[in-house]
Amino acid sequence: NNDRLTITEAGLYLVSASVLFASNGSAAGGRRMAINATVFGDVARDSRIGSAAEIIELAATALVYMNVAGILRVAVEQTTAIAANVQNRSLTATKVAD
């Protein structure tokens, strides 16, 4: 699953996520993504207005302390009347300190 990570070692993590929304022929509405961490809720967000012809890329990064078994997720949302399919999403977490 590329939208969720479970932490196996407690520490400070550099967490990054990106999402590509496909163009859908409608510029109306927005595209949003957030990195969500257990206990803390959203730790980073990005959003943009949609595009009728262009792929929309969103990205966010945060430093967050995570405990063992903590879960990181990337959540996506769109507010158009026409579906805005996610073409790709990624979520990474790199431990940078204990």
C-alpha cells in the first residue's frame, strides 16, 4: 500500500509525500493532500486549484517524532463535480534522529 507506513523504530522522521492528479477537463474545484500522523493529525498539507488540461502535482514535507507502531498516511481530496483520478502517490519516511 503506497499511502500508509507503519513505523517500526521510534525517532524523528523526515516525512515526504507527493500526489499526481490527472487532468479531468474541468478546472473547477480544488485538489488537496495531507500527511497525517498518528496522534498529531495533519503534519503537512498542500493544495491547488484544478486544471482542465494539466496534471496537478502536490507535495509536502515535515519533521515529526513517531513512536513504534505509529502510522503515517497521505490523504487526498478533490472538490470537482467530475472525478479527478490520482495517477500516482508516494509517501516516504526517513529516520533522522532518535
